[in-house]
Amino acid sequence: MAKKVAFLQGNEAAAQGALYAGCNFFAGYPITPSTEVAEVMSAELPKVGGKFIQMEDEIGAMAAIIGGALAGSKTLTSTSGPGLSLKQELIGYACIAEIPCVIYNVMRGGPSTGMPTGPSQSDVMCAKWGTHGDHPAICLVPASVQETYEEVIRAFNLSEKYRTPVMVMPDEIVAHMRERIVFPEPGEVAVIERTVPTVQPEQYKPYDTSFGDVPPLAAFGSGYKFHVTGLNKMQDGFPTTKAAIVQAEEERQVRKVDGNVDDIVKYEEYLLDDAEIVVVAFGSTSRSARFAVNEARKQGIKAGLFRLITFWPFPEKQLLALSKKVKAFITPEMNLGMATGVVKGVVEGNAPVHGIFRVDGEPINPGQILDKMKEVK
Amino acid sequence: MEKKLPTIEIIEKYCKGCHICVEFCPTKVLEMQGFVASVKNLEACIKCMQCELRCPDFAIKVTA
Amino acid sequence: MAFDYEKYIRPGKLPHIWCPGCGHGIVMKGLIRAIDTVGLKKENTAIVSGIGCASRLPGYMDCCTLHTAHGRAAAFATGVKMAKPEMDVILVGGDGDGTAIGGNHFIHACRRNIDMTYIILNNKIYGMTGGQFSPATPTGAKASTTPYGNPDAAFDIAKLAIGAGATFVARGTAFHANQIDKLIAEAIQHKGFSVVEILDDCPTTYGRRNKFKSVIEMMNHLKEIAVPVKAAEKMSPEQLQGKVLTGVLYKEERPEYTDEYAKVIERAKGAK
């Protein structure tokens, strides 16, 4: 049987991906350029008995998806720049309380209100450093409509598997462009459910590390009574300031992600085998980069593309290895050097890193990247 | 007939010495002993339960 | 017969953190008696709070308890209730948490009329941070950040709740201890968003700055200012000067949010 095919916008695909992953709760607040996700969810969720709520503000939406997740739902919110800034308080809460949920953030011009309809890639640092304190961070950066669909499913899976919030961050171009999308059959893509406790309610501890770094999470209303707080806590969920426990718990929370980098990091290598000049790019910029690489090859330049699909955790190991073989990196991005700085740190001076930065609301075009290749070759 | 006296249990480790039970007892059954409440005159107790009801610290249990 | 509060308190959690003479413990006891009266199941009851002294209350309760971020209790609780409408949801918090940083979530929970009970322990001050003025601090009062007297006007929290659309609004005081459980029980049984404001004392950070010589004086002050709504009907505006109405202040029947959303699900399924 032929697979179901559609012509969809990135944001619409994100909503469809969430539904495939079993999302049954959405809370949001209107914001350009991500509102289509809320619109689709408001129409589709009740059809399958799911819940949609438009909250009074961005913070409220983030709070509601944490509450919903704690009551056993798979939850999603969508937002953009200023909304992401507002949500940071409770993204930190979800990290420390270890509540799975997915935040879909469309990157637009910033800071502040910036350019609501202009594309940008300047929220990637906010995904890791936006909320205060040390915490795990997973951020996925799709480059197509199909990939947005797939990465939203993966975001739910990672969130449930590691009991932590996960961000999906397309830039505005990916979120608003329309492309052909092929839907997987039900069951074709694995959908991960969170591990729930098997112990008796009296024995249950919400942060019981005897089950490993990712303790089982019970749902409120499932017979288990337990306490959840944003304070540093012990295994039973109650606050503590005992130095050894706080240190161990913080390290465990970060280790959930940093200790599973190979499972979480996803990237694409394009024409890298003999590449001398490697473009490191993500989102819509990676599409220009691929075009530029193809053009460069026609002109005899040994160019390749390393495309980030997971931005956090960053594919440090892969880029470090690559840096020992190549002449130069080019890092085009719609910000003033966020990924560039990370790449520079990772490659330890093995190869020069040349950034191409745009924050004028215009995409980086292949010609700019090709010119840079010629300049540095 | 001999009057059956209630039991007033004061959990000293919960008591924070706020005086509320002493002040609002209508028959002056309780007093402060240092920083904690204590029973001074059990015979006067009319089992109104005001002390148990008002104690903010879950420190008083009256059993009639 | 002594009431068995321990049935609802997590073992080993007492004594609580509240200061000597703080009325929060009196309110907690009222809440426990109300839960017992109504017959709520502990494992099916979510108690949600924000940040502050009052917000530590859920940690003592042997239920599903959620100590959230400052001001956010109503929004977290909305998520819990939407996901599991069959759960009983109770919010607890202070005046600053609920009406300053949490003011937006508060009024919108009132407007939605989502079936939860919100107990606001109003001690007119930010206690945990050392006594800064809150939106409930009276004009002229002293706080650590109003050393020359408070220039701000105070919210009437119950009126705010009524104006925002809460369908059950009551007020009690920490002095009127035997009324607290009755107000909360009625609030829990009411279908819709219920607000119970309990006027409370903070001897540590409010009393000592505002010429209250003792806990007892603060408690007696609550006794003096409180006027039951029925009694107030027979009083003149002059007699009501400086008084605060207590009891059930407002009650109406209006469609409840999760019920309405259940209808949305039916309509959506029909439209498929």
C-alpha cells in the first residue's frame, strides 16, 4: 500500500509528528511564527481524546505542560524567541524535577521582539544556557519539513527515555516552508513510553537511582503519592541542602544526557571522505550549504558538509576527529557566531574556522558560502 | 460522682512556644514551662478542644 | 476526641518550618479536617503550591504534592487537572505568590472556572524573604522595603477573585479556626474554581514592624476586624469601617472548564 503523502508546512508537520509520538496534551500561547502548531493541535487533539489549552501567557503554557506530564500525559508546547525567554524559568524546573516534555521553538530574529516573521538561528545558545543553573540540554535542529516531523517524534522519545525536557528548534524558514512529506505507518517509527514504577506505592521514590540514572516516573492519580519540587532534592523528592546529595544529583541529571551523547547526537555527513573544506551548518542554512558544496565540487574544490541535526549535545567527538583531516571549516549561521564559537572550541585549533553571519532577516545564500570557500581554499 | 478527666498530650518536640494555647484556653488549664506549653490545671478542663484546634504546630492532642 | 491529623501527614515531616505563632499550621489543620470531611482520597488528591512560606504546606501532606515555581501553582495545577479531570486539585499559597508574581495565572484560573480549590494564606507580607511588602500589605504599613510606610494600595483578594470570575469565594481568618475547615470543605465540594482567602498572621516579619506586641495581639486583631457576612447586612457603613467580611462571600453555578472541554472532545470526534 502506498504511504500517505502530503504537502505540508514545517509547523504543521511538527504537530503531526507530535500526534504520531502519542502527544495527548498541548498548552501554548499565540506567537509568530509558531502559532500554526497550536492551531493544528487545537483541531486534532480533541479528535483523539487529547487536551488542548491556550494559556494566559508563555510561562503558564510551560507550567501546564509540566503539570500535564506529571499527570501522565505526553506534552508539547510551541513558541518562539520571546516566548522561549519567558519559558526559561520553568524549563529549568522541568530539568531539575525531571519531567519529560517537548518545547518546539521557531527561531526568529531577536533579541526581544526582534523580527517576528524573519528567520534566525540565534536561539541555540538559549537552548542550553537560557535557564540558570547546570542542567541537561537536548536541542534538535531540523532542516526540512520531513525532518521536522521526524525530529519531533525523536524529541518525544528522548524526553521520555531520559526524563528531561527536549527542545526542537527549526528556524522560521523551515517552520514556514511547504514541502512534500511522507508519513510513516503506525508502528513504523518506534515510539518510546516513559518507564513507570513497578514497586508498590509505599516503596516508590521519584528519584530512586537504584534504577539507574533515569528513575521511573509515576503519574499523579495512578495510585502513587509523591512530592515534586524545584528545590534540590533527595531520592524521595524532598528538599535537601546536604552537599554530597546535591552534588551527586546535579551530576546525575547532567549525566543523563552527557553520558548518552552517542544515542542522542544525530548528524549528516555529506561528501566528507576527501573534503578539505567542511561547512558545518544546520537548519535552512544547511540547505544553502549543500548547494554550495555541490557547486564547489563542480569547480574542483573539495568541499563537504557536516550537518548538525542534534545541536545539543554538540557532536564534539565527530568534529574533533574531522578537524585533524581538513584544511578549514566554514560555519554559516543566521546569528553572530553561536555555532562558530562552539566549533572553534571543539576543534582545538586543528583547523581554522571561518564564520558567515547574517542577522538581517535574510537567509544565507549559497553564493556567500561558495565565495568563502574560494577565499579560504 | 467522680469527674472523668481528659488527657491533654503535649508533644514537646513540636511545640514552638507561641502561647496561643495558653491564652485562648477559657479555663486557664495550660501554662508555659520554659519554651513549651504544659498542663497546669487539668481539673479545670472543660474539653472545649480550643487548644488542640488552635495549636499551629500539631503539638496538642486532647482525648476526652 | 483528638482529631487524627497524622492520617494525612507524611511520617517524619513534623515539626514544620513555620515560625512560632504563624497561623499557617492552623490553616493546614483546617485543610486536613476539610479533606477528611469531604472524604477525598489521598492518592487522588493533588496539592499544588508556588514559592513562599505557605507554599511549603504541600510537602507535609500525604498526597500527590507539587511544589512549583514562584507564582505558577495555578498554571501547573491547570495542567494536572486538564490531563486528569478526575483528580481533586487543591492550591495553596501566600498573598505575594498568588496575587503579585502569580496574579495573571490566578485571574485566568478564576475566569476559566476550572474545578480546583485555591487556599490563599494572606499574611500581608513576603515572609520567607524577610518581610517585604506584598500586594496585600495595607497602605501605610511598615515592611522591610517600606521603611517610611507603604505608599501602595492593597488588593482585596476576595473581590479580585469574584471580579475575575471565580464561582465560589470565601474568607476566614486564622483566629476563626473552627470555621476554616467548613469554608474549605464547601469550596472543595463546589464545582468550579473556588477561592478561600484566610487572613493570617506573620508575627516575625509583619507583626513586629507594625506595633503588634505579640502573637496573641495579632490573633485578637483578626478576631476584631472579622464580621460575618450575615451580621454585616445589619451594619452601617460607619460600623463596617476597618472591618473585613468573613464567610461565603460569593457563589454561583457556571459551566466548569474540564466539563466544557469534554464537550469539545465530543464535538471534535463528531466532526471527524
